[in-house]
Amino acid sequence: GAVVSQHPSWVICKSGTSVKIECRSLDFQATTMFWYRQFPKQSLMLMATSNEGSKATYEQGVEKDKFLINHASLTLSTLTVTSAHPEDSSFYICSGYQGEQYFGPGTRLTVT
Amino acid sequence: KQEVTQIPAALSVPEGENLVLNCSFTDSAIYNLQWFRQDPGKGLTSLLLIQSSQREQTSGRLNASLDKSSGRSTLYIAASQPGDSATYLCAVRNSYSGGGADGLTFGKGTHLIIQP
């Protein structure tokens, strides 16, 4: 099956700093990638849809200036959390689309 | 706005039992429905994907059914094993954009424990 990787798998950063998460489709080209986040004991919530070569589409309530998404190639999308705050601590999961969504292993972000 | 509900939130059963997990969704205009497994702190493993035109899908000991008109799906696990312990997530893809890639709407999941 199609494989998606994420890097890093976990990251701790200080409040006010920025952190970048990478999502790569390893064996397929993904014109569309999705970013989700999951708070403890909650469902995954779609944050944004990322299309290669165009601006991301953000879901209602997600600040586009805080969560910067870049999808510069068919195999790589990045999510940058800018000026991170403790409430941004969450599990971030990406997926690449090829007929269906294939999910990465997730990135655990902790902001101290 | 699509909402997905999963019942029960948690389930603990002895090994060997057959069990059913339930999923309901509020908007029947779906493109497909998918069941995932999530282990603690891990990503998602796709178990079964049912297209809106299908009634059920089977893979090994797993069988998923879909009743789109009533907004319901069930995941049946036969002869449960301790290795089946995980959180099971139901997700729907809406059909608003006519087939283009859309994000999924997830339920909160059913936390399943199979006792040895």
C-alpha cells in the first residue's frame, strides 16, 4: 500500500517558537495532502487541505497565519506552527490522497 | 455540517467473543465510509473502505456494513483476539465536491480492550 512518513515523530518546543512538521508520500505522488490534529480523547479534526502548487484551504476556526502549510512538490507538504503556545500541543497527522487517504504515523507536539 | 458518532465509547470483552462497533452520521450524502484502527500514540491503519454504492466489505475477521439512507455503519469483529485491542475510528468522506479529494470527518472512536 501507499506509504506516508512524517518527521519528526515527536517534538518539544518552547512557547513563542516555531516548529515545522514534514509529511512525505514515499511511493506515490499526492496532488492533495491533508492535515489533521487530535487532542486527547478527541476525534481527528481536519485542519486544512493542501494542493500542490496552490494555497492551502483551511477549515473554519483554523488560523492560516499560525499554521503555515506549504505543498511545494507532489511528495512533500510541510506544516509550520508559528509562535507556538501550550494550547497548540497536540498530535498532528497528515495524509496523502491517491484514490483514498493514506495516513502518516503522526507527530506529537508539546509546547512548554 | 457532518457529524459522526461512535457507540460505545469503550468496550472490554473476553477473548474469542464476536463484537459489533457502531457508527452513525448525520448527513447521508457521503462518498464513502472508512474504518480505521489506531494504536496508542500511533497513526491510523485503514481496515475497510465502503463506497457509498456498496452495502458491505469484508477483510479476514472484519466485516463492515453501510446503510447510507439511515446514516449507519457497523464494524463486526469475529473471534476477537488480544491483538485487536486498539481504538477503532469511523470516518466519512462527504460528496460535496463531486469526487474531488475531500477531508474526512471522524468519530471519536471506540476504545476496545480484548481480555486474554
